[in-house]
Amino acid sequence: MNTANKKELLIGITMLSAGIVYMAMAYRLPGHAGIDAATLPTLLAAFLSLLGVMQLFSAFGHKPRNAAPSTPAASGSVASPVPPATSEPRTVLKTLGLILGYMALLGPVGFPIMTAVYLYLQFIVLTPVGHKVSHLTYALIALVTAAVIFLLFREAFDLMLPAGLLNHFL
């Protein structure tokens, strides 16, 4: 097993372990019949565990990345090597900063506004370097998503998310 597959295996084990621990913590939450405070954490833990299992299968299913191609080039042309995927520490740090800002301002500013702002900024952070940022598309997706989630929790689940600055309007 090469180094890349070992890293994928370690990530899979970590995700699965975190999912199991999170599931155990979710079951400790007080609950009642139907949708309650433990529903969303339980779903998230299940999805995290599922992703961990998928990552484990992926680690065993990949061929070594440095393996030579199975068929030589017949025309004599040299195939250009595919550049290895690199992780960008700046992207990770920007994402962590956005998450911390979101958590700090969620109460006073409110869920709808902060979620829309967070999603819009996160879309910009995750846009590949060579691609043009589509501000209008990102803003529309962020606004619609924040509104749908807020209304879904408020109307369907009967769970109140902090409205913050919009308290007088909602």
C-alpha cells in the first residue's frame, strides 16, 4: 500500500471513528417521539459514518498512483503526466475563519443572514483559481438555501432558529 492509500485509509478510519463517537453522543440527547433535538445530530453522525466507510473502500480500491500505464503509446508521443492534487492550506484556513465568524455572529445577526453570507463567501473560497467567480449565481443560491432551511426548520420541524436582526420582520 503506497503512502497516498495509507493517508486515505487513515482519513477513512478517522471519519468512521468520529461518526461513531458523534452517534453515541447524539443518542445521549434527550428526546421524544418524532423529530426532536437528537434527529439532526443522529442523521449527521450516520452520514459521517457512511462517508468514513466509503473512504475506507476507496482506500483499498485505488490503484497506486505512480503505476505505469498499461498500454504504451503506439504513436511514440509522450503523454504529459497528470499533476498531483495539492491541498491548499490557505483555503482550509479561510474556511476555518469563515466557520468561526459564522459561529460568533449567528446569535446576534441571525441564522438567515449569517447563513446566506457564509455560503456566499464559502462559494468564493472554494471557486478554483482559474475560474471566474459568479457573484450573482452564488448570491442567489446562498439566499434561497438560507431561506429554505430557515423556513423548513420553522414550519415543518417547528424548531426556532435565531432570527437575529430579522426578529421584527419574521
